Amino acid sequence: MIAIKELLRELKSDEVREAEILLAHLLKKDHSFVVSHGEKTIDNATKRRFDNFIKRRRVGEPLAYLLGYHPFYGLTFTVNRHVLIPRPESEWLVEKSIEILRRHRDITMIVDVGTGGGCLIISILKNQTPAKKRQIIAYGTDISSTALIVAKRNAKLHNVTQIKFLHGDLLKPLEPKLMAYGLRLTAQPIILLANLPYLTTDDYRRASPSVKKFEPKNALAAGQDGLKYYRRLVKQLSKFINIEFRCIWEIDPCHSQKLKKLVQKTFPKSRPQLYKDYNNLDRYLTATITP
Ligand SMILES: C[S@@+](CC[C@H](N)C(=O)[O-])C[C@H]1O[C@@H](n2cnc3c(N)ncnc32)[C@H](O)[C@@H]1O
């Protein structure tokens, strides 16, 4: 048995805050409980689990993987080593989609390619009125079947079980459905979300050891020039000549002009536009790919 304050005293000062969070998680209490109950003792089993957390944290395992969850767009998402930890800059894609759904009430289909743990599409659905939520048909695809297990768990957690998660390469698993949808006279535009891997081989090599060691490489690395997946997505999109896609993509600012040109050249009417992130970098691309 050891008192909380004794336990924390053994740590380096820059470890204390995260250690408090981990301890609160183990004790199933709030962070404030740990801070204000330094005299409380913890049992040996909890201490062993705590020590193990600290050991793993010291070798760079992200806090989110130790806790098993991470906040995104005001919600809590399950995460593990099969999914990328959602980044705050990706919240823009959710904002933009919600705005489009509000302005264009006829849009009822959303496709999220490279859905990972499902944070984008789940956040969008969670922020719809119950009537709109019922109307929406939503798909998330991913090349990683283990990521899709996490996405399904998150959808259940947030009670948006209408999302269909499909395993496969970008739009491939949806091809028959989209072909059939395009044949409908009443086909409405589709929101196409993508936050695909976009690091060049060199950027990935330079990424922090913690990212490289613990986060899935197939969620980050995108070939020599970082455009491997977006280039393929553009090619896949050329097949669906009858559908209007409202593309909302997160991209690497270093490729923004190159990708914009590619979209413009492939779909001359698409009006691709770049948007800046909080650091004033072109992090997002929107385009309307029309029939
Ligand atoms: C940068 S993560 C984005 C995860 C999540 N959408 C988000 O915004 O946090 C990219 C995701 O794309 C998936 N992915 C990589 N290649 C893919 C492919 N060819 N087809 C579908 N998904 C792919 C990865 O498994 C990963 O989950």
C-alpha cells in the first residue's frame, strides 16, 4: 500500500500530470480526485498497473493508447494501436460537413474513406437532429480490418449504428452501390470525406520515434511523394460519372498545389479550393466533382 502523494513524488516533474491522469483512470475517478486526495492509499495491484503504465509511457507509448480513449470534437473515442489517434486539425472536416449538411438539406449520403476509428463520420452524425440522423446513409471504408473493429465499437458507443463499415481500398468496396446510386434519376450529391495517409517516405522517416513506433504506418505513410492515396482516389472517382461528390479532404500542406492541380485537371468543373489550418497552412481541399 502506498499513498498517492508518495507514488507521485517518485516521478520526474514533467511526468506528474500524465501520471495523475493515468492513476485517475485506474482508480475510475476524476483527475481532480487524484490531485485532492494525496493521502489516499492505493493497493499493490493498482500500483503494479500504474508502474507498468509509467514504464510504457517512458518508452514513448502515447497517453491515448494507454488510456484506450481520446477526445475528438467533444466526444470520447476508443483508440488502440490499430488506429491513428485523432488529431485536432481533423475537426475542420467535421465542421465543414455539418455546415454543408445544414445548407443542403437534400444531401443524405456521406462516405468516409480511410475512416480509421470512425471519428469523423461518427462526430458528424452525432451532431444532426434526430430526424436528419435517421435520413443519413453513411459508409466508412478502410484497408485495415482491425481499424474497422474499433470504428464499429465507436459507432455503437455513440449510438450511430446505421454507419456501414466496409473493408477495402478507398471507394472499391462501395463501387457496386455507387454505380447503382448513380443510375437513379433522383441521385443527390454525396459528401466524400477523406483524411488519407499523406506523409512522404522522407517525412515518415523524420516523424517522432513515438509516432513511428506506436501508430500504424498504413495510416500515415503515402509513398515517395505522399500522394499515393489521393492520386488513386482521384482515379477511382473518374469512374462515377453520374454522381456529384462534395469532397472534403485533409491534405499535406506541402502537396496542396500539386493536388489542387491534379483535381482541376481531372475534373475541370470541380472548383477545388484550399483552406488553411490554425497554423496558416493549406491543410484542407474541397472540390465539387460533378457529373
Ligand atoms: C490518417 S488516418 C485517418 C483516420 C481517421 N479518418 C481520422 O481522420 O482520424 C488514414 C486511414 O486511412 C486508412 N487507409 C490507408 N490506406 C487505405 C486504402 N488504400 N483504402 C482505405 N483506407 C486506407 C488507414 O488504415 C487509416 O485508418
